[in-house]
Amino acid sequence: MSQNDTQARQVAVRRTVWRSVAALVGMFAFAFALVPLYDAFCRVTGINGKVDTKAQAIIHDEVDQSRMVTVQFITRNGSGLPWNMEVETRQVRLHPGQTSEVNFSFSNQSSVESWGRAVPSVSPSTATRHVRKASCFCFEEQQLQAGERVELPLVFQLARDLPPEVNTITLVYTLYPVEGRNIPLQAGVKSDEGGEA
């Protein structure tokens, strides 16, 4: 192999190494930016319940008496959290501009304290920006002692500028454990239901 061939091969190897390093750096940067990009996307679209996490002001405008909207509530218990979540009222009917309050109950079915968070989602997504929550348990993590049961309110309002084609809104709350806060049940320890944990 001539010296020119050797040099050409070394240049090609160096180019390949630099391209590989650049690709790795690019993939790392993309992975690092993916979470905030996903959060921003979900806040805009309402997917995965990513709505404002701060209390929103209830606007004391006139109530739009010309139309009624049905708001449905669904609760789901995610895996890994020994809690039960229920809603007092499965659906309410109200006018845009009207404020409503619905109570949710949370009970810890285990023999140890644990932390959970209710993650909301709104359907249809076009209604996400029009649901104003003045008070919601979903704004922060909740802690329940062993066997504890609490009732927490959701106070909300539908904005008067809710699109006219939206007649039904579904709010889904899914319970998830808070990572790093919960102590896993030891194998062989009996849960409150009497089974093996």
C-alpha cells in the first residue's frame, strides 16, 4: 500500500470518527432537550394532562345562559400505588362562565405511608385552555398515611369563549406514585387486603 493510500485511509478514518462523535453529541443533546420540548408540546395541545400547574383566576363574567356543557369525570388508579381514588359526582352540567366544585376522595389501602400525584388530561384537547382550575389536588403531590382517607375539591370554571362545537368535556385523573418518595412493600409482607405484597 502506498503512502498516499495510507494517508487517504487515515483521513477517512478520522472523518468517520468525527462524524460519529458529532452524531453522539447530537443524540445526547436531543435526548436532553426532549423532556422540556415534550412538556411544552403537551401544554399547548393538552395531551397527557399537561395544563397549567398553577391556580387560575376565576373570571367573574356573566354566565352564558344560552348553552349548557356536560363535564364528565373519570378516575384511574395507576400501577404501583396502593391508593383508591373516587369522584363524588361522575358528571355535572353547567353554563360557560359558571363555577363548579366537585369532591374527590383518596384512600391509602396499604399499611405504610405513601405519596401520589393525580395527573389530569382533558378531552377534547381543544377544551384544555378553556377549563380554569382555581383549586385542584392535581397541582401538587399528596401524602397519605397508612389507611388514611381524605376528600379534596376541584374548583373549576369553563371559559365563556369555549368553542361552540364543544358540548361535552371529559376530565380524566390518573393516580401515579411519586418517584423517590415511596418505600416499596417487602416481599412476603401482608397488605391490607390480606394478600402477599
